[in-house]
Amino acid sequence: MTEPFLVVEDLTVKFPTEDGLVNAVTELSYSVEQGRTLGIVGESGSGKSVSSMAVLGLHDARTARITGSIKVGGQEVVGLGESKLRKLRGREVAMIFQDALAALHPFYKVGSQLAEAYLVHHPSASKRDARRKAIEMLDRVGIPQPDRRVDDFPHQFSGGMRQRAMIAMGLINDPKLLIADEPTTALDVTVQAQILDLLQDLQREFDSAVIIITHDLGVIAEMADDILVMYGGRGVEHGPAKEVLTRPLMPYTWGLLSSVPDVAGDTAAKLVPIPGNPPSLLDPPSGCAFHPRCAHVGKVQGNLCSTTLPRLEPGPSGPGHLTRCHLSDPAAVFETEVLPVIAPDLLEES
Amino acid sequence: MFAYIVKRLLAGLVVLTLVSLSIFLLFWYGPSEPARAMCDSKTSNRCSPEKLEVFTEELGYNNPWASEFGNYVGGIVTGRDITVAGQTTRCEAPCLGLSYSTGKPVWEDMQSRIPATVSIAVGGASLYLLLGVPIGVAASKRRGTVADKTLVSSFLVISSIPYYLFALLVFLYFAVLYELPFVGQPGYTPLTENPAEWFGGLALAWICLGVFGCTAYTRYSRGAMVEALSEDYVRTAKAKGLPQRAVVYKHALRAALVPVVTIFGIDFGTLLAGTIFTEKIFDINGIGLWALNAVGQKDLPIVQATALFAAIALIVSNLVVDLLYSVLDPRVRLS
Amino acid sequence: MTDVNHPPQHPENPAVAEGAELSTADREQKLSFAELADSGHAAAQLRTDVEPVLTVEDLKMWFPVRSSGLVRRTIGHVQAVDGISFQVPRGGSLGLVGESGCGKSTTGRLITRLYTPTAGSMRFGEKQVDLATMSNRELKPIRRDVQMIFQDPYTSLNPRHTVGAIIGAPLEVHKVVPKNKVLPRVQELLEIVGLNPEHYNRYPNEFSGGQRQRIGIARALTLNPKLLVADEPVSALDVSIQAQVINLLQELQAEFDIAFLFIAHDLAVVRHFCPEVAVMYLGKIVEIADRDSIYGHAHHPYTQALLSAVPDIKSAGHGRRERIRLEGDVPSPINPPSGCRFRTRCPLAQEICAKVEPPLLQIGPRHKVACHFAGEIGRHPATPVTAGLLGVDKQGSPDPGTTPQPVGTNPGYDKEWFDLDSQQMVSA
């Protein structure tokens, strides 16, 4: 078996601030193979974006303390010098961001921003080549009349077209890993569908590895092969998408599933919120970070949940599905307690 | 674009009319005797009430103000003949009247003073940007470091000194105590006459204005840069693999310049309108000094002329800023 | 100001220990999952026996577009809302969905009279007063009854006022309680929305996003409104917090019999909260019906496309489903397409669609749709169902052989409707 293109091991990112040390990401490990899509789910402050920015070395070395290992195509990124990082950014690993209106420079033409991304990694190419490449990429992502739109400014594009241009810019150097940070959050649902279709077509075409970061479980369900659920800066559940979404093992994942109504689900299903608020990263809870909000702490012997951090290890459903929880038989709890409340229709099916 | 400029210029004309009208009326209905200045100068300070009445009549202060204002505006457009003390002077367009204290057409004096003020303004304002923006950018890149904090606080100290004191100190140290090599005797020599003297005579005034003014520009550009550096598009630029200087200068600075340019335009207009302290201390016969003296002598035509000049400077620099704005930021549509 | 290299120290929760305090409370009286589940709510049910609290008829909002140049003439109108009619039942909820620019938020602002409508009526309450034509003076007492919840909990609260001042302000403006009763009422409201009543003297920045939205809700509740216009009330919130707020709104609705106009782009949330839903496209209502008809038996191609675009959690592992793809973007509301506004992107569009605007035709006991070819997915008729009713032929040209009938004028539902299968008027 070949080494996955991206291997993250024990990644920890801390930011010293006036209020104290922010533990943004703690001992995070995951990997993504060529041609596969990893979905990272979590709420704001869960560390999902911070960890992905570390893959490109985008954190300021003066303000971020990064330990652990990030190997991109075999090369260690943590501690890598700025000039070597630059060769990686946009070339091996590209990133597209949530709000394309803010992420594209308002003062430069779309085409010149694309061409710039191409030229920086193809210094021998002429400006004309870069422009041709930009038009070709705009065409590839489905922008009509790309030879004309290449000279438009970002504000002259619609929201969906801007995100397409963003994707075109990300893929212009044929990167092996594409990180999409909430790529459709700012878009309308029909436009979101167009963009998700596009991302999948392009992934197939370029055979790149993709990380898609989102809080939207529906998007994850449709896009991801594997899912990593993050909470309070740590991975809390990791496994094949279908496993994680239909037989989740971690109460936080249950909470996420029970917090969102399903557009086609049973109307008798209840919306069961997760009480309280996400944990403080300055002063994370002891033991399992989720225990203050977890409704299943009572099922664990003694006060294990509040004293001991559970390890992220394979659960009952096999070696590929990891969970970080002290419950002895989470699958049974999910099926007998949670599922009947949040999706009674699914219970009947299974 | 053209329609916009026309519209703005028309609006500017309205402002100019209102400015000159209000100054005109201030003299007309104000508590002073506007003809006294002329009377004093023509009679070598032996102005009797009878003489004063003669001058009052001659200068038109006994006529309705509206018709006199009409004459004044007409003179600006076509020029006019003005008769004072039996002496008729042809005042060519743009006729801004005759100085009450010298009896010469105001425009003649003004022509010799405008280059001096423009020279000060251009030099001083250039230093605002040449010093302020690079220092501000450098500070923003080192945000939060000791160097940044030292700079910010020392500039705060400079800008809290009253300007006239600051200018006097500059004069004292650089002109009197240490004679800088390129600094000549302060004063204005036309550029066309002797470029070296022009430069030497103005250098101190520029340094003074520039150093004092650049503290504000350091603050503006530091703040604008800090904001620009935190924008998403700067993160995008970094993620593309661009070198640091392209990220900072091409992406962040371009955006940060927009607010700086806005303030700069207004400041430049203000400088053009006259730098009274600077002209006074460095002995430069510019518009500011002229206006100051004219106010003291109640010389209405000069006060009028300098006020109009100031208004024009501000109106034009504001218009230029707005046009520049639309060039810098393609999202801005002028209408 | 935040730095790119310097992420917000704590995005959701400021450093204040509000969250920690709640969790301390939780630790003391920890709920089991069963208890927690009891506090959750299933989808809201439709009540058909109540009279409407709000009847909107032919409501229009046209914003003038002015030319640039020396003289600024009005050269067109943004037809943000163009003749919509609906009812909101007392104590019930109507969902208003659609994509950005469809006019749903404008509708909310019209009803709260942040805008004055160009035309139409909005009859409110038992006295059926018309909100559309009232002056600000006349509106003042009505404003107590119609309140609004905003999307962004970060910008909709004045950061310089304490929570107590924010929630109490409506009480003082409307002078409903004596000064010394304001604080007890504020504390009561804080308790109702699940916040600590002792926190009335804190400032908005000391609360998390979800808590701020609760404050916004408390402010809206202050004067016991009969109608709440909720404009994307949960879309700025984290997933786990969204459910808390939706549950809270459901509880408040049941307890205080408040009607909701629930404006959102999230079709799943609307489905959960609203027994009735109206779908808007480019200033028009294209389909309005009870939940089951919209989500299970949508007849308008736009509704169908919208629903098929929603990513489904159950699709995990199956990849992306086949969906109805809509090409292109929404046309400009300044110069909308003739006839049916959706026709430029509609897979079914024919000649008639450009010529004649489809009326909002009632096709079931609680189901209206504005489409010449209304039908469930895969069962759209080949000929326009509306031709006979409108007095036109299949191509949309006037047909002298038939007489047009008045269609789609009632803002509510009629006892009789047009049955698509039999092409006749039927009744229950």
C-alpha cells in the first residue's frame, strides 16, 4: 500500500494570547489518500479550519505554536521554511475558502488573479500563456463566455460564479490535494448543488485528494468518503462516511445528527439539542471535552468522563471506525435510545 | 464619468459663490469700516472722517450690496476698471479687486504667491506619504513587537506637540544650531530662477510639515494595513504561494491605500489653502501668510481672494480624491 | 480587528465564563438522554380550524432604480415583491422559503412596516386593520403585536446597552408597565428564553451567539406579540445551538399562541417548524401548501428543483444523487421575464409560459401552485392545465371559445379547487 498523500500525526496548534493559551488543535491525526475525500465536521472553534490551514503552513510562526507532524507527499511541513512552503502552496496543496467575495481581491480582475496563481508556480510561462490558462480553467468550471468574463472584477460575478472562479484558481496548478473550507456555506441551495457537482466531477478528473470542511452534515454525506468529527480541537470520531452517519459511536455525533432536521425524514422525529455551549479553548474541560454537555455520562462507571480523556480508538464496528468515548457499548445506546427519538423511520427500515 | 465631473464642478461653483458671498456680506454688515484700510494707505494714515466717506463712496459701500457683488463676480469673468482717488486702474480678468492696502490688483500679488504655497504643499504632502506610508507598513508587519510599540508611542508624542512649537524647534535646531548641508536660508525663490535655492529655502519647511504630518499617515496606513492583512483575500494570496512581498505590497497595500488616499486628498487641499505657521516661521511669502496679514489689515479683496483660493483647492482636491477612488477601487461607480 | 495569523481567541464564546456557568448547572442536574429527548420537539402540526391573524393580499414592493447622469430619472423598478397573497393562521406558522433575491426578506420587512408597500393590503388581527396603509402614528400601537427576530445575533443588539435595557426598551417606549415593574418583567423574559435572570446588567458581547439570539427573542417577546416575523433566526448559529433555538421558538409558540412568519433558506428547518410553506421565486409565490404537499408532492418545477438540491444526510456512502439541475442564475428583478418568471430556467417551459403568467391555482384542499404544467415529478402534463381557466389556447394566445375565470385571488384556501386529474372543480 502506498503512503497516503497527506498524513497528519499528533498535530497540536496553540496560540498564545493575552487571555492565555488557546488550544486550537490538540493531538490530531488523520490521513487522506489520492482520489479520496475526507470530510471534517465540527462547529466554530472545533479546530477544523485551524488544522487545515496548518497543512499549508499558513499560520504565522510568530503567533502559532505548532507541534506534531504533517507530511504532504512525504515532505514534512511542520517547521518547514517559508520559501519551501511557498512551493507547496497552490501547487501541491490548494485551498478554497468559504466566502469567495471576500477571498478574491476586489481590485484585481478575476483573470489576473488566476493568472497570478499560475505564474507564481510557472515562472517561465508568459503572461499570455497564463491568461490562456486562466480562460481554460474558467471554462472548465463552467463559467459562460470565459474569454470575456476573464476581464471582469469579482463583484461583477454572481455568488456561484465567484465560487467557481475560486475553484478554478485552486485547480489551476493541478494540485494533488484540495482543501475546501466551507465551500458552499454562503451559497443558495441550488447553487450549492451546482458547486458540489462540479467539485466531484473535477476530483474525478484530476484524481486529487480532497478535504472538505463543513458544519453541514448533508454536504458531508454527499461528498465525503471518510468523516472526521472534531470537537474542542480534537478528533472525536473518524471512519467511513456511511458508518459515521448511520451508526455513529460518539454522543457528540449523535447530538449533531439530532440537532438538524432532515428534509426528507420522519416528521415525528424530534429535534434534540445539545445543551450548553461549545467548550472554552482557553480552559478546556477535564477528561472528555464533551462531558459537560453529554447526556450519557451517567452510563459510564464513576466519574471517568470528567477525569480521564478517552482515547480515539476502534469501536465495536471494526478497525476503520474510531471513536473517543468511554461508553462500553455505544452502538446499542444509539439504536435503542437515540435513534427511536431522532429518526423513528430509520429504525423500522433497519 | 464626464457627467459626474460636470455635476461636481457645478456643485463646486455653488459652494464658491456661497463662500464669497458670505465673506462679502461679513464686510458689508460687519462692525468694521471696510474703506478705512484703503483710506489709511492713500492718506498715509491721516484718514479723516470726510476722506473715509469719500473712499466709502468710491469703493461702493454706499450702493446696494447685491449690485456690488454682481460687479465683483463680473470682474472675475471679464475684468473691470476700478477708480479710486481719481486714479483708474485696469484690473484684468480674473479681477479679484484692488488691494485696499496697496491699491494693486489682487490677482497680480496672488500670482506671485501661489507658486510658493504650491511648492510647500507639494513637498510637505509628498513627505507625508513618503515617510508615513512605508513606516506604517513596516509597523503593521511587525504588529505588537517592541519596535512597533516604540514607534507608535513616539509618533504619538510628536503629534501631541503643538505644531507652531514643533516648527520653531525645527527652525532652531536645523537652521540655527546645526546647519544641514542642503538647507539654505529659509525663504522662497522661484524654481525657475534658481532650483538649488528654491530647494534649500524650502527644505526646512518640508521637513517640518512632513515629519509632523507623517505621524498621522503612519497611523492611518498602519491601521489600514493591519486590517488589509487580516482580509480573506490576503490569506488567499498567501495560499496561492505568492512571495511575502507580493502578498504585502500587491494585495494588502493596494487595498490599504484607499482610505489613506481619501485623507490625503483633504489634507493636500488644506495645505494648498495655506500653511500659516510654516510660512510665517520659515519666512515664505505664500497664500497663508498673505491671508493672515490681510485679515489684520481688513483688506477685503485679499481676504476674499484667499478664501476663494482655499475653497477651490478643497473642492478640486476632493474631486480628485473621488476620481482616484474610482480608479483604485473598481467597485466604486461614480454617479 | 483580527489578524489572519491570529485567529479569534474563542470564536463562539468570549472568554467570559457564561458557558462554563451553564455547564456547572448542568453538572449539578444532569439530564439523561431520555429527559433531554422529552424537552425536544417533533415537527409542528397544522391547525386548520383557526382564523388568520394576518391576511396579505396582492402585496407589492417596487424599489425605484435611478439613472446616473446629471438628472437622476427613475428608469425602472426592482420588483422585489410583486403581488403576493397568503395568510398566517393565529398561533400557527407559515414558512417563507426561496433563494437570495426572491423577496422573502423584503416581505418580512413589509409586514413589520420597515418598508411601506407599493401596493396591496396586509390585514392584521381581529379588527382586520390594514398595516399597508397606516401611518407611523397609527402603527405605533400595532407594533406591539408584530415583532421581528433578526438573523445576525451579533449586529442586531446594541453593544452599548445592557441586556436589561435592550429587552426593557419596548416596555418603556410603549409605557405598558410602570417603571419599577420593568426589571421584574425583563428578568421573567430572560428566564422564559432560558437565560439567567441575574444577567440583565451584562452587555451583549458577554454572551455567545446562541445566547444573543435568545436575547433577541426575549426582546421580541417583551410586548406579548401576536405575530413574530423571524428572518433567518437560526442560520447564523452553530448546528448544536440551532436546535436549541428552534425548540425554544416552538415552546414559546405553544405557550403564548404566537403566529410566525418564518423566513429561511434552510428547507429542512422550515419543514420542521412550519406546517405550511410558501415558496418564492423572483418576487412571486410559486407554490404554497401544507408541509406534506410541498415536501412530498411538490407540483412546481422550481420547488422540485429546490428540494432535490438539498443535500441529504441519508445519502452517505451513495455519492451524489441525480438531481434536477437548474442552469444559470436568477434573472434580474429589474426586468423580470415575461409570463412565468421561472421559465428561463425551467425544464418544462413552453410557448404559453412566455405569454401568460400562470395564476396561483388551488389544486388541493391546502395546496396552490403557479405553473401551467403543474404536476408531480415525472408526471407533468403535456398540455397546460391552466389554458381553459385563463381563456387561452395551448400556446397562450387568447381563445375566443372559452371565457376566463377568476383564479387565484383568494389569499386563503377555497372549499372548492381545481382537480388536475379530472380537470374540474371539485370539493372535499
